[in-house]
Amino acid sequence: MPEEKLEVYILEDMDVTQRGWLVMKLEHEQGIVGAWFAGGDQHRLTVHYEREHFSHLTLLDTIKHLGFHGELLQSG
């Protein structure tokens, strides 16, 4: 299955517990292969997902539904 990678800037300040909770919730969504906050940056969320089951719009909606707000970062 083809996978895509998105980077999202989370607008809220998040502590370690909140980041872990968000990653756990996202990784339980169908189509998300993995999610993490890289390099200790509390705002930069990386998500790997399967194109057949998920999209960037679905990701932003899911993050909003979980109580946070994000913006897509330009890759490259």
C-alpha cells in the first residue's frame, strides 16, 4: 500500500503527556501507519498514512476533533 508522509504544525503548546495522547489517538485511526513529534519540537507532528484510507484533510479534521488545531507544513 502506498504511504505518504505529512508534517503538521500543531498550534497549541503541548506537554509530553498531551503529545503522547495525541500520537496514540492518531495511531488508532484506520490508515495511519505512525505518528510522532520529531526532534523534541512540541509543534512539529509527522504522520505516515495510507492514501487509500486517509488524506491530509481527514488528518486535520481528526486533529481538530481531538481538541487541537494544525496547519500543514510544506515538505522539502
